Amino acid sequence: MEDGDPRSSMPADSPKFLRTISRGAARAIAANYKNPSRQYTSQDFRARGREMRKNTGKACLGIGLILLSIYAATINPPINKVMASEPFSTLRPVLFTDPDIIEQDVDDEFTVSVKIFNLTDNVWTDPINMREYPLGNLFAVGMNMSWDPAILEHVSHLVKIPSDNYPDGVLYAPTSAVEDSVNSNAGYYKMAYTSSGIYTPAFNNPDQNSTVFDITFRVKKRGACTLKLIQVMMAGRDPGHRIYHEGYSVGDDAWGRGATFTSPGAPVAEFSVWPADLRAGVNKPVMFNASESVDTDGTITDYMWDFGDGSTDSVTNPIINHTYNAVGYRTVGLKVRDNVGLESLQFEQTVRVVEKRDVLVRSVDIPGFPIVHGSVAGINVTVSSDSGAEVPESFQVSLFYRNSTSTNGWTLIGTQSVISLTTDKRLTFSWNTTGTPKPPAGESYFYQVLASATYVPHEANITNNSLMSLPPGIEVPGGDIHDMSITSPNVAVVIGSQTFTSRFILGEEVTVRFKVSNIGTKDEICNITLSFIARNGTLLLPAKEWLNQPLNARALNQPYDFSTTALPAEAFNVTVRVDIAEDRNLANNYGIAKGLRVVKPPVIEISYPNIIYANQSATFDATASRHQDAEGQIVTYTWDKRPEAEVFGDVKNGASVSYSFSSVGNWTVRLRIMDNFGLTFDSSQNRPAALAYRKEIVVDVQRGSEGGSQFPIDPLYIVAAIVVLAIIAVVVIRVIRKPKPSA
């Protein structure tokens, strides 16, 4: 590689096309330094070479970085491709072909222009990653245009760069032609141009059209083809400056709006799909109907299909079925051929293949009270889609009714549309009972309702599209009905967000909650009674009464509650009852909660040595603990210990355990018990009364002998031993000093 070649600063794995562009740009810029009228000496040549390499290297390195940013950028914001005939976006620049629809006959010539619309100095900010993408400041542009060489022949082209020479063109001088080549046999034109120079301004054209090039073709034979713009490059001066135009994408995927060419008499391909919403179930047949394809001066003889999954077929019948065996998006293409051999442009549609499609009726909720004849009943229907969150379904739901004793057909109540459902949806229907026969006084008619959802294409399970209400159905009485109901009581100790049921500790506040409903047709005055009943049938507390309570017709689930701390340690039931003057159904006037118990908690007693030495085994004994409830027993003892400021460990079980302590200082020994009622202490719960089921003691562990054993001696014994030794010493001294008798 020559000295000063800008490619020398590029990575070894740079794309070949990029390296070619940089070499071409280097040659173009280096040409500015040539002067044929002067003879250079070797010194002049070396000096000129150094100057050329210096300036060329700077300019080409800048160009290389620009083009490198085009190919190496990794960002790829989502875009939606549009047809060339669609209106332009007011946000992003658009590269397009003008005109985009051409119709010419054999030997005719026509010219199209490739233009850029709306380059600005603005940026677009991605709302997800907050990254900014430029919408203009063009410094380099390149693309490929392709066509069918059997139909069209390239005649000429004119690149309108720079705009200094072409007022309707793009880029500012000085510019360099990096690539400009035509391959007529293959049917493509490649171009790439860039501005150069540190002070050369970038190009913008807000709300205007500017022409990149004009290209002229001659029609070789009748037919149809597309003029495609692919591998589009639109970049700015700085590295990483890729313009976020309409066809923005990474690498060779960027595109512009092309054009379609047809000659007189060429057929036009078109087809429809079933399912019409272009969503097919896997392993389900999809029908493609090309009957809409036309040939104005002849007949269509062949339908050439590309199903987008690697399968192709050429048939003479316009209707064909195809089955996909894997989920995904499939772009289906169709070309047609007429009786003189002319082929159409390819018509495409994208079919999405999904795992399954299924809608269902989940529930039908009818009123739980009688509906006076002539009034309106509200009925709730819940429908759902099991097709998946990414496959929204649209369908209709109809609701019908009939007398529960009838075997005749159903009568329509109403129909509602469900649009783009992905989860559950609740629909409310109103049924006016005026159109039904009025029952005789004292009697009632019952009606069932049926909800039915229409099938979606390729429905996976048609058995769950309909659901009927539970018997006996909606009651329509012939006169007024008096009927009260009450729920079974919910009895619990409630502390914050925690609820403790069934077993309560003496002194805790016990709360009873229940609900009363008037399911009749008339307003009522009722009496409500709450009782705590012992096993022997006596009242543990005086009954709680709510007297003369007004309750309107259809007033449902009116809440009541009562709390007390006065319950004794006893087994008991709780009953609630609602009464009115007349009630047609007494079975639902009574509720009961059984098997409740208030427990008097145990007392924990622990004995252990007065003095404990390190590495000495000490016994902790809780056998003296006792349960205060007449029917209570302690069934488990769980111990653990910890040094100061550390976590508990060394778990042991049993009424009596032995522990050895590895260091001096304060240690905590903890005992947790459980009784035969299942009550215990749980540190994850906020239940103060349960502290009776746990006890902690702190022991002061003292230093023992290094050998690990030490016999504890009472200080009194030590004092006594010293006194005895002192007396012995005095006696011995006196004996020694006593004078011996003379001989």
C-alpha cells in the first residue's frame, strides 16, 4: 500500500467496497496537485509528494471515516416501509423516484429522476433510548438502482452534483466521484459521491426536492419491472453521522422509493388471502385467490407463486391453497403471464403464521336476585383470546335467552363487537324482560342465557366459543318477593395487613365480618343477630344485635362487623342471622363459622448454671414450662443461640439441651415452643400475643482453663480453705518455737 493512502489507517477487516471508495477518493483529490506544464526535479517531487500525502491523507481520512460510519453503524431504529406512491413524511428525509409509475411501449425512451426531499439541520430523538439521529447535513450520498435488463436498456444518466453547477442538485463543491458505473447486462447503476474539504458546508433542503441524478431508459420489449433503490448511503461529515431518512437501515438494507414500469398490454397480478386478516394458524391451509389479476388485451395463462417459505408453484388455476409448518412472517409473491408471454410485476402480501388462534367465552354472570317483570336485567359476559398477546383478535359476541323449561330456539338479546382483543374483556348486556310472558301471581319463570362468540379463522377450539348460564337461571316473578340472605361470618384477628384465623390467643381482639343482602323485590326493615356460642350451647358473650336495619331492594353485600377482646379461653362457634316479617326462603338467612378456639398461652421456665465458662458444656432445661390452657400441651421445643451482635445458629430440639460456648462475653439463648393448637412464635409476623411462645436469656460466658476444663468452686469453699490453711500454719509455727525441756 502506497505511503499516504488513507486505507493505511483503516482496520484490516474494513469492507472491500469501503476501501475501494477511499482509494478512489484519494485519487480524485490527489489529481488536484498535478501540473502537466511543469517539470519536477527529484527534490520538487519529494516535496510535492510530502504535501500531497499530507493534504490527501487528511481529506481522504475524513471521507473514509464518513463512509466507515455508514457501514459500521450499529444502530437500527424500527421503521415501517411504505410504497413509493404514499405521501411524504414531514419528519424524515425521503429518497424517491420521480415519476414512480411509468407506462411506455417498445422503443420508447423515458427519463426518471432520483430525488431527496426535506434534508434539515434537525434531529430525531428515540423516546426509548433517548439517542439522537440527524435528519440532514448531507456530505456523502450513494446508492444502487436496479431494473430488468430484458425489458429496459440504459441509455444515459446525469449526476447533478455539485449543486454549485446544478441548482436543483445536491452537495457542495469540491466533490469527488467515488463510484459511477453502469452494468447494462446485469441491469444496475452504482453511484457514490462525497464532498471534500474542511470548510465545505453540508447540504440541506428543508421542504424541498433536490435531484441526485437523472437516468434514461429505452424499452426493449413489452413487460413489467420495478426500478429499485437499494444499498442507500446518506451520511454527514462527522464519523457516526448517518442520516435518519425514510429507508434508514444498517448496511445494505437501506432503501429508497423506487418506481414501477409497465408496457401496454402487460397483465396485472393481484390476489386476496383467506384468512383475510393475513394471520394463519400453523399447519392450517391458507387460500390464495388470484382471480382479481387482469390482462386487458388477452388472457392469463400462468400464476407463478412464491409462498415465502422456500416453496414455489406455477399453476393455471387462480386459486391455490398452501400450508405453513412453522410460525413467522411469510412474504407471498405472485407474477402472472399472459397468452403472448408478457409477465406482470410481482404483487406481494405478508402472511403471519401463528401458533394458534382461539377465542372463548370465559363466564356468563347473571343477577343473583329476582328481576321484576318489565324491568331490565344486567348480564356480564367475559370473553378472552388465547391466541397470544401479539395476535389481537376481532370478533362478535351475541347473547340469547330462553325459558329454562323450553326446548325451543333461543331469542337474541343483543350483539357486541370486540376489536383487537389480546387478554380478557368484560361485556355488559341489558335484557328487558317486558317481551317475556308475565308469570301468575305467586309464581316465577326462570330464563337461561347463552353467550356465543363468532369463530376466528383457523379457530383452534370451537367448543369454548359458547357458554350457558348456570341453572336455574334468571328468576322473573309474577309479584313482589321478600327474601334476605346473609353470608357465613369471617372470624379473624386482624393486625395491619395480617390476618390470623381459627386459633386466637387470650386477650387478642377478635373481629367478625359478614354481609347481608336484600335479594327480594321490595325494600325491607330487618333485624340482625350475632352470637358467640360455646360447645355446651351457652352464650360466651351477650348477643350483638342490629335492630330495624333498612335495606333497599337489590341492596347486595352490605358489610357488618363486630370486634371484642372479652372472649374466654374456650372452643366456640359464631352464628349470624337476619330476619324480616316475611321471607320466602329461610335457608339463606343463617350463617355459621365453626371450630374456633381462644387459647390461654403457656408459661416458659428455663433453668441453667449460674456461672458458665467458655468451652464448658452447660445444660438448659425447660421441663418446668407449663401450658395454662386446660386442654393445652407443649409439643415442640426449638433452641438456638448466638454471640452478641451475630445471627442465631446451632439449632437443637428437646425440652432440655446442652450448649458449649466458644468464646467469652454475652451470648443469647432462645427457646421457641409450639402447642397442640398449632400456635407458636413467628418472627415474620406482627403478633404481640405470640411472644408468650418465645423466651430469650442472656448468659455471661467467662474465661475457663486453657485445657478446656474447669471445675467451678464456690467462693465460700475457697475462703474456708484459706482459713484452715492459716490455722494449720499458726499451729506448726508454735510447735516449732516451743522450748525443749532440760535434761
